[in-house]
Amino acid sequence: MNNSAQNSFLIFLPKKDFNEEEFTIIKKRLLKAGKQVFITSDDHSVCSGSKGMKVKSDTSFYNINVNNFSSLILIGGTGSRNYWKNELLHRIVRRFYNSKKMIAAICSSPIILAKAGILQNKKATCNSEDKLELSNSGIDYQDKNIVVDENIITADNSLSAIQFTEAILHLTKHI
């Protein structure tokens, strides 16, 4: 992997109702660590956070080249539930997984990883409201703030965003 790809992180934002705290904390911490951050969504214009924040996507959801990024981070919020069954996002997740890249999901977005089929035989966590969704998918739900299982990191909510980002930075040093 070339050096710029190694320092490039792709953040997926739901087009509506993403968790602004998670996004802001994670993006700021990655930038502070000298990483490049790119935003993608299936909306070509602007994503709207749950409290009105507007964020423009940098790269098209439909043309993602996994070789350009070291990691995929899925931001949660109620809007991420609209992607639980999004087959295109599932394919992107599987491409990152099959390329042995780091994948991280917080809040309600770990369900996307479960539905994409990459959490089989793995431990994971998510927002407590969604834990049945994870368990019913046959995933080993852990009642923890952060769970790291191989190259996959899951977190429960925005209160864990700093710890989640530190786990991301730590894991990407070793991939």
C-alpha cells in the first residue's frame, strides 16, 4: 500500500440523521494524528446530521476504490439504520474486509457489518438499543464500549468516540 493510502481514511456518513458528535470527534482526532479523511455517502450533495450539521461528500459512494484507503469507518446515528439492508454498502464493506483493511463501525452502524456478513464468528458491540439486531444476526454481542476483533472495531455510542478513534489509530499502525 502506498503511503498516502496508508494515511487515508474513508468515513461513510448516512445522508440523513448521522450522529454529529461521533463524526466530529473521530474526524478531528484523525486529522490531529496527521491522517487524511475523506467522506462518502450515497447522497451526491450534502449529508445532514441529527442536529442540522451539513457535510459534503468528497468521493462518490458508487466509485470507491478500496486501494485508495487504509480504513473504512461507518458513523452511526438513527440514519445508519436506513443502511442495514443496503446491498451496495454491504459490497463496499466486503471489499474492504476481503482486502484485509481495517473496518470500524459505531452506534447503530455495526449492524451494517453484520448484515454484510463480515461479523460471522466475531465479537462485536453496538448501540444497546440495537443489540438484539446483532444477536439475532448470530453475532457474539459484547456489552462493552469498544470491541476489537482482528481488523474490525465496533463501538457502542458517541461517549466512546475518543476511545474508538484511539483503537482505530492503534490498529492501523499494525495492519
